[in-house]
Amino acid sequence: MDGISLSLWLLRLLFLLFLYLFLLAVVRVLVRDLRAASREPEAELGRLQVVASPGGEPRAGTVLALDAITTLGRDVNNTIVVDDQFASSDHAVLTFRGRTWYVEDLESTNGTYVNGTPVDGVSPLGYGDELQIGQVRLRLDRARR
């Protein structure tokens, strides 16, 4: 073997070594993220506390845990069922994106309100804000740690 062939073989082996080291680093990061994700389902993202509920359900003072996507309305298939005659069957949806909550009115008959202001499309929702669906008022609170 001459010097050029030997150099090419050495270069190929170094390339393969760096490729395998890179793949090993990627696998380590993925495993670490998967382990962290498996511990997080218990963590609450936020909660809604019922401030007023003239119709009964959910009762005032009730605290409801929120998922990343939480639907609200009269239909029993919603994440949070609001038993109020002025609430639509699929009234609104709360979504958690990044570090912010957003509320979207799902073309309900009587509308969705944040701090007394009607929601048009998608609107950000901050901790401490009051969400009104029909006659039911709910306050967004931080999750307990």
C-alpha cells in the first residue's frame, strides 16, 4: 500500500468514528428527553377555578385541572362540562402553547368573554384572567407545584 491509499483509509475510519460519535450523542439527547417527558405527565399546566356558577355545575369554588388542549361546553364529550343553559355544546377551547394560554370561541351562540371583553377568534389568556362561558365565570390559575 502506498501513502495515499493508507491516508484515504485512515480518513475514512476517522469519518466513521466521528459519525458514530455524533449518532451516539443524538441518541443520548433523545433518551434524556424521553425520560424527562415520561416524568412530566403528572405536572399540571394550569387550572381553572369556578368563580360563579348560577346554574349549578360545576359548583363555585371547584378547581379543574387543565390539559394542553381543553374543550369547554355543555356536551359530555368536552374536557370540562359546563352545565349552563347559555353555554353551547362545543363552546370554547383552551390551548397551551409555549408558556401562554389561548382561548378560542368555537362560534358559540352567546360568545366567550375574557375579563368582560368578547373573544373574537383566538385570544391570549393570562393567569388571573376571568373566562366567562354562559353565566359561568372561571379564573385561570397557575398549576400547583
